[in-house]
Amino acid sequence: MSAREERILARIREIPEGFVRTYGDIDPAAPRLVGMVLAHTDADLPWHRVVRADGSLAKGKRQRDLLAREGIPMRGNRVDLRQARLPRHV
């Protein structure tokens, strides 16, 4: 695994319960790489706390259920990013 992929995993692990980050928050230059890393890792990660830039969920009901258990505010089928989003990494 590359150093960049390790940083992505570390940033995902840092997301506390009750908050989310977008793929672009995790790596602004390569949000699709974040998705690929998540799709190809066996690591125990809070994957459900990573959402699309518009607050929509890549993993549907399963992801929504996990976020609901953490009290993540929703607006319809999307996370209310104004309330639940952590600041970006720089």
C-alpha cells in the first residue's frame, strides 16, 4: 500500500462518531482514489462516515442505518452536511 493510501486510511479512522467527511475532504486531489481504497481494503474502518460531496450515500440503506444509529442529521436521503461535516484536511 502506498503512503498516500495509508494517509487516506488514517484520515478515515480519524472521523469521530456523529460526523462525516466527503471523499473530497479525505483527499481533495483524488476523491475517486478514496473510494477505491475503501472498496479494496479489509481494514476495520468507519467507512459509513464517508459520503459524496452532495451528502448522498454510496452504500444506500446499510450506510444510512449506520449513520442513523450515530445520530447523523439527514435531509431526505442525504446527510445534512451543514451540521454533520467535519472540516477538511489540508
